[in-house]
Amino acid sequence: MATYKISPNFSIPVIDVPATSKNLKSLRETHNITVAQIQKLLHMENPQSIYNWENSEIKSLPRLDNLVFLAKLYEVSIDELLVIKMEKTGDMAVCERRMPFGIAPETLYFIAHTASPAAKMAIEKYFGFSLKA
């Protein structure tokens, strides 16, 4: 992996995980949906993962397919679900893009056709794969 020096004014979109966690909880509460209901809809054995997603101190996000499910459940776009911030950096690692194995094509299609370019870039960075075919 090569690292290149770039302009100090350069910034890239990244997911603000603590703010996104707070947003996930707020959206759930606004829609009067319980953690138990989400657990049942996602066929989860226990609710701990959902509590982790909503805890800004844990810094954990749902899997990509669960993010898409939550966006549809709350009737919001991926951009409204995720909180994106611009991160300034003087270095940018350049590495080979990899395909998102194990993620349903419907999930990738939904993101590719509904998310903004900034959200797509932040998702790629967070989850470590390319949304481009």
C-alpha cells in the first residue's frame, strides 16, 4: 500500500460513528419502535447488538444490510441515517479496492441508487470495500 502526500486542505467524507449511533437511537424513538421489535424483525437472538449500535461510546455500527433495513424501516435515506463528516488529512493511503463479499446485491443496489456520493465514499471507507462494479 502506497501513501501519497496531498494538499492539507483535502478532506474526505467519513462516517461519524458516535453521532450516527445517537441518530439511530433518535430515529428509533421518534418512530416509537422498541429494541425488541427490531430484534424480532432482524431475527436476532438477543438485543445486545442493537444497544451497541445506539451507544455512542462503543463506536459500533450495524452491518451494511442492517443499515439498509433500518433506513427502510424508518423511511429515510442512507444519508439521513448516517452522519457524515469531512475529515482533513495530509496523507491518503492508496490500496486495491475489493468487492463486498457476503452482502446481498439488493443492499448494494439500494445504496448505489439512493446514497449521495459522500455517503457512498464514507461507507466504502468504513466497511473497507468498493461499491463500484
